[in-house]
Amino acid sequence: MIFLVSQATGSVFSTEDVQKLRQNFFANIHTNGAIVAAPSKQNPDYYYDWIRDSAIAMGLIESWYEHSHAFTYKERLLTYVSWTRKLQHQYDSIPGQDILGEPKFYIDGYPFEGPWGRPQNDGPALRASVLIRFAQLLLDENEVEYVRSNLYDKNLDPDSMGVIKMDLEYTAHHWSDKNYDLWEEVLGHHFFTAMVQQKALQEGAALARRLNDNEAAIYYEQQAKLIKTRLNQHLDSAHKTIQATLLPHPGPRKTLELDSSIILGVLLNLQADGDFSPSSFYVKNTVQALYEQFNSMFPINKNHVGEILFGRYPGDTYDGHQTNSIGNPWFILTATMAEYYYTLADNLPWAKHTEIAKHIQSGDNYLKLIKKYAPNMKLSEQINLNTGIQQGAPSLTWSYVAVLRAIELREKLTSKFQQLEVAA
């Protein structure tokens, strides 16, 4: 057991490293609440606020607020609420398009109007989940008036229902629609999107009940159950893996519909048991299948023994600049694998200390790869599959978020096992 605790108390990133990562992350957040995906304005132009990326980023800040109750985090969340209200009430000039399905906005709050993959329906669900957790904390602190005025009111008037209610209503009524996946390439029905929609509606039902909106709570729960049934269609019983998008669909076809977004979906809607829990047979098989694909796809992984750099999916053609090339490993997805193994460790009983230690070591090794290819703590989108040089959008917000999420869970494990050792 002492070995386990010593394993858990190690740290891949120093305090100074973490401070740099946080500084680089916060540098992409504007005072009006907009979060640029990256500061790059050309080749590639990522100087927009993507609903999905921003929600995942604010989810990290919300978790920091939960742990610390520091006013600086609360202030950022309040600004995010105001920014969200502004986006939700913009005029959408594209015929037949709901503003809530718009994936990205200019930094002044106006929607991007050029050709794009739309709608994208994961963003409203991710945003709802972040703000639902914030609302629950505010209710605990008796800030009922703010919640009802800004976040959730039981009426159906778009001007006064609140930002959470708007996202929940959109999600509840549109989850069965075909939409574009998180990589903005494939129109269809996606595992990642359905997972975050299910979570939002389940959590939304709990908030609705707390605020005496019982009819809405029942409706949200009914839709969440229907999504669960739909999710089961993603199980590939022949290969015992999970399919990212239901077949048939237009756009890029992937080997066995494998995609690292499956692991992202599992982690963003953590389930204690069942086929979509981190330790399930289907999820572990999917992780292993992705590992084998990326191990053979990326020449740079010949330099790695054990843990390797992860990309998006087999056959990816986006290299960070153009879409007719060869895809690379991504910082986001390599860090996601660290978070995945830390999650496995966190969910095991103390008695399985050898297995826990193994998972923690795997997570650490994935983070060591991050540090190897970003020694100065500047994280772009991708890592060249041959040279290891960073590529694509520089200083990508989501890259920082993914690494900081993994580090946060690693620190939680350290604290948890130190306490268990003392108790033992």
C-alpha cells in the first residue's frame, strides 16, 4: 500500500508548469465572456467562440469553483451566463437554422454566417450541464432570485425562461435530429452528442424538480430514457466496440466507426456501470482498438513503448491546416487518455491497489508524452506524426483544458490515497 501512495503522490507537471498552463488557458478568455478556440486568425482561423469548446472550458472553471468557492471563478461563470444570453438571442440569418444549433460565434457575439457544418447539437447540452451545476451551487447559497431571473424559470417565454431552460428545451426537442459531429465533418447520429445530451437532460430534470417545474422534469427524464435506448444502437456486438456514428451516413467513413470522441463522451457523462461506464467491456475494447490503430498509423509512436500519442480517428485527413492531408496526434486526445486511466483508478476499491497503481502509472505516462512535446507548456492542436513538432492552431484552448482536467483528477487521486493510507 505504501507503494501505491508513493505512486499517487508523484507529479508529472510542477507547480510552475501548471501555472503556465493556466495562464495560457486564461489568456484565451475575453472580458466579455467570449473564449477563442485559439488566438490564430489565419492558417488556421480559430478566432471564434465555439459553443462546445467554451462549454468544456467553463466546465473546468466550474469544477474549480465547486472546490474553492473563489470569487474569481464565480465572476467568470456569471460573465459566461451573460455571454450565453447574448448568443442565445442573436438573429440567425440562415434559413431554417435555429441560433442554438449554431456552432461558432464572432468575439462580438454575432453568429458566423459562412458555409459550415450545422447544426451542431452537442454545444447546448454541454453548456446546460455546466450551468446546471452552477445553478445548484447558487441555490445552495440561497441565490434563488438570480437563478430564476437568469438561469431557469419554468415559463416558456424565450425572453425570460433563462439560459439553462433554453438549452434544455432545445436539447429535449432536437436530440433525435441529425446534426454534425464534434469534429464538424459528419452529418448523422453521434455517440458523443447523445452522451452529453443524455447527461444534460438528466441533470436538467433534477434542477427542474428543485425549482418546482415538475412537468418539465418528467419530460426531460422521458427524453433522457429515449436517448439511452438510442445509445445502445452504437454498440457493435460483432466487434464488441462502440461506433462513433450510426451507419449509414455521408462523410468520412472510419474503421469500425472508431473515434476518440467515444472516450470523450464516456468521460463527460460518467456512468457507474453499464456498457458506457469507463471499465465496461465495450469501452475497454474501444480504447484498445483505437490504441492499435494509432500505434500503427503514426510513425512517431515507434519511439514510444506502452503509452502512445492518440489522434482523432483512423483515416483522419485534417492536419491542422488542410483537410486533404494526413491527420496527426492531438494533445486533447492524448491528455484524454490520461484522464481515462485516472478515472479507472478512481473507480476501483482500495483493496485493488496493484491495479490502481498500474492505471495511475498509465495516466502519468500519457501526461509525460504531453510534457515531452510541449516542454514550454504552450500547446497547439496537433503533434506532427513524423517529427513531433507542434502543428495546427497554436495555443489551443481545449488542449489546455484537457491537460488541466487530467491534472486535476491526478491531484484528487493523490489526496484520496493519502487519506486512505492514514485511515489504514
